[in-house]
Amino acid sequence: MSRVALEHVDKTYPNGFVAARDLSLEAADGELLVLVGPSGSGKSTVLRLMAGLERVSDGVIRIGERDVTDLPPQQRDIAMVFQNYALYPHMTVRENLGFGLSIRKQPRAIIEDRVRTVAASLGLEALLDRKPAQLSGGQRQRVALGRAIVREPLAFLFDEPLSNLDAQLRVETRVELSRLHRKLGATMVYVTHDQSEALTLGDRIAVLKEGVLQQIASPMKLYEEPANKFVAGFIGSPGMNFFEGVLTRIGTGGVCTFQGADFTIRVPCESGTNGRVILGIRPQHLEITDDSARGDGVVRAEVGVVEPMGNEQIVYVTLPNGERAVAIAPVQPRITAGEKVSIRVRPEGIHIFDAGSGRRMAR
Amino acid sequence: MTSVRAAEARAKRKKAAGIQWGSWLFAAALIVLLLFTLFPFYWAIVASLTPEAALFRDPSLWPQQIIADHYRALFVDRDFITPIRNSLVVAGTTTIFCLCVGTLAAYALARLEFKGKAAIMGFILAVTMFPQISIVSPLYLLLRSLHLIDTYPGLIMPYMTFAMPLTVWVLTGSIRQIPRDLEEAAHVDGATRRQSFTKILLPLAVPSLVTTGILTFIYCWNEFLFALSFTLGPERQTVPVAIALFRGQYQVPWGEILAAAVVATAPVAAMVLVFQRRIVQGLTAGAVKG
């Protein structure tokens, strides 16, 4: 059993910066947990706390069943892949891969054997006698990965390992990582600021903002039921549209009307939900129709920019009151910049958030 | 197709010609610079091989008659071995000591968090700011009361007052440039602090250690004022002092002085040549990021 868990962890730096506030989260045994958030959200700090490179200000860290809060990194038996790979420049690939084992005084034959096995599985055999300086970015990335795997640690920590790769290699390596996780069945914690990486890799995703956990859930749950406006806006690309407005209950049938600046729409709602809210809707749920359309949830708009994506087009529009929105439309009919259109808010895609706290109220 | 290829080839030739002109110019500039810097050495060597009389009668750029008299005089008439030995002992010990202590101090200053770091760095630098001449007399009194006048420690300890700050400052700078990630990766891999220091940081710092060592050594090798003030007789005199004391009351034995200068420069030049590969290697070693 090698879960990694934080329990009520606080981390405040001497300069007063709070990187983690009463943070509790857990990567279950064999799970790939992704920590995601904008820069300054404390996600890298959380990883460094797990690794033991930083000390917690308060709280407990467990790896397996062991309390490792006060243990230095070398006694935690975890492996970490750094953003810039941190390969030892004065050692060959072979020595880099074997470093963790040789420092633990493993017999030479075992080191040799394990290094060879891992090098073979990552396609590094031909590079074993090279120095890191003689490798390409992708190769260095694989060596960094191999160095973590060789040791067969309790858990793996990844600190934005793909951010230094070019776009194509990044997608390939992402798939490879996913495969690796399934093959090893190891507990992994993966930090990224890229929400698409998070959605594709994670068994579960923890969204952080300013050191506070916003939501921890499966990718689909996160996408479909974001706990608050921040998560809703951060997950998904292009981001969710938000409109401010007022929610008013009609009768007792659990139906409300949302009255925004430019449009009105009926939405299902719970009792007691009245007042100022924010309506969120993903670009996929904004339908572009011709200018003549009128009715519930329809608003007129002018097209600003159109980004053709091949299988769809991303349309940036401006509403009459100046609010902006993004819609994803099928390739046909073609939409051109400057065109006057109507957009229809599809009721099944609506999220309602409290205007004050940003918390999710209903769908 | 063919015409395009021909045009390309022409363009390439033109470009190549341009590059050639540039490299010729560069080579010429290098040669001029080299002549300028190497001439004094050349002149010293030539003069040290020329008879004293010829040196003043008609000095020529090309040695007319080569003799080894001056060198023979150095080692037969005078005892030039002793000053060389003294210099080697004093400069060598100072360098080794500075590197050992300096590396540890620099590691602490570059990597550890503690209060008053900036103040310590400033203080270390301030030590070197006293003009040497102003501390000669107090140092003399101090060394005399410790019975260290005319001893090796009596030179090594004062030398460290200026060599150590140099070492600490240079090494702190170069250790700071070694990415912290490397040591952190080593920690996660299972290394203790000491292991990450000896197995990761130290090997990466070798080029700067060598460079700093050479600088310190040369500094101590050439030091004159302390060596003159804190030694009494030929037993403990270093090379620069010995050479300075060559001149008699009525004549200056230029030939011998220059021969001694050549002999004194040789070990330093040899050392730099030996370590040169390491220095260059250090400068071109692979970076971390790709």
C-alpha cells in the first residue's frame, strides 16, 4: 500500500507567502492524481512538500502508512521527475540511471541488470554511455523518467515534466506516461498548469488556487459538475462563458428565470435560490443561429474573430451590452467576422454559481 | 533545377569567401595581440641567454650568442633552489587550505539559509580592502609575539587573509550557478546532504575550483611585501624576495634576474597548461535544460 496523503497541511514561507492552507488530499494506492492550478496556486509546493524538499508549517504527510512529515527526502522512498529533468551533467546516462541504487549500496550486478531493463523499456540502450549534454530534449526526458523508474519507489512525483517538450512530443510522451502508469500500477502525483494534460492523464484531479483545494474529483465530474466558478473557468478549453444576472423563482415547480443583461432563460432550480447569480455555459452549449431567431435564451451578437479548427470553428462574439462570449460551432455554415448572428443558450448546458461566493448552486 | 542549384552553389561560394576574409582578419588581429602579450616573455628569455656584456652593447631581437651562464649562476653561485622550494610550500599550502575551507564556506553561503549572510559576505570582502602596506606593521608585531617570524606558517597565515576572501567570493558565485535541482534530485534519489555535496556538487564545481586555485597560487607565488617583511634570511625567502635581493650595491645582474624570472614563471605556466583542459571542459560542460 503506497498512498500519498496530506492531512491539514499548511505551508507559509518566511516572507509571508501562503502556499498551502489547511490542505487535505490523497493519492490512493496505484492512482494517478493530478494537481492543477494557475501559477502561484501552490501546486509545485505541494509536490515539494510530498518529496520532503520543503518542510510543512503544520499538518501531517503520509506515504504508505508511514508518517513522513519530519523525514528528509532520502528516507521517503519516492522518486521525482523535475521540470528541467535535473540530470547529473557529469555522469553518463548509465550512471544517471543507476545513481539512486548505487547510493543505496545495491550490488553492482543488480544495478547493472535494472539499468539495462529500464533502458530497454524506454529505448535508451544506445545512449547509455552518453552524457546528458549529448541528448535531445525528448531523450533527456526519458532518462529522467528512467532514473525514477529504476529505483522502484513507493510513489512517483512529476513536476510539469512535459513543459519543456515541443507540442507533438508532449502529446506522445503524455500517452507514454499513461501507458507507463498502467504498466507499473504505481501511485503517481503529477503537477501541471495545463488543464488538457490534467484531463487526459488523471484518474482524479485536484484543482488548487492560492494554496486552497477547490475541488478533487474525476476528470468528467470536474468538467460536468465544477464545484465553483474558478474550477468551471479553469477546466475546459476554450473556457466557460459567464454572465451575471438575477435568478427569480416562478411558482413552486422548481423553475426559475435567469434575467441577464441581454437575455432571459428558464432554468430548473432548488428552493430558496433567489437573487444575484452567475450563469456559466461552455462554448459547446452556445448555439449560433441566424439573426432572425428570437425567444427564450436567445441573444443577438456580433462576430469578432473566427478560428477555424478543421472539424469545428471557434467563434468569439460580442453581445449588445459589450459582454463577450465564445461559442464552438460546426464547420458549416461558415461564419465570418463582422457578421450579425443570434446565439441560443442551450438549457442542458447551464451552470449556476452564487454571485458572491462563486459556489455552484444548480445545473 | 540545375540553374537553381548553380545559383545556390555560387551563393555558397560567395558566402564562404566572405567568411574566409573575416577569419583572416580575425587571425591577423590575434597574431598582433599575441605578439604584444608574448614579447616581454620572449625578451626575458632571450636576455637571460645573452652574455651580460652583449646585453648592454647592442641588444638585438635575435640572440647572437646563446649561453647558459646566468642559469648556471642561479643554481651554482647562488642557492635559487631554496626560494623556489619556499615559494612552492607557501603558495601550495595556502592554495590547498583556501580551497578546502573556501569550498565549505562558499557552499554554506550559496546554499544554506541563515541570518546575516549578506553581512558575512560583506565582511569577508572588507578584509581585502585594507591596503597591504597598512597592515604590515601590526601583522609583524602579531607574528613576532607568536614566534612565527621567518617561518612557513608566518607567511601562510597572512596570505590567507587576502587569498581566502577571493576564494570564497569566486566559489560562492560559481556554486550559486549550479542548479539547486541537481542536489534536490540527488536527495530524492536517496543521497544525504554530504553525499549530494561530494557526488554532485563537488564534481560540478571542479572547473571553478581549479580556476580559483590557479588564481590563488599565482597571487601567493608573486606576493612580495609580506614575504619581504616576515622573513629574515635566505632560509625562508620566497622567489620574488630572492630576486629582488639579487641587486648589489653597485650593479644589477640583469641576466641573472631575468633568468630567475623565467625559472619562476615556468611552474605557473606549466600548471596552467596542465589544468587548461579541465578549465575548458568546465566551461563547455552540458547544461541542465534542453
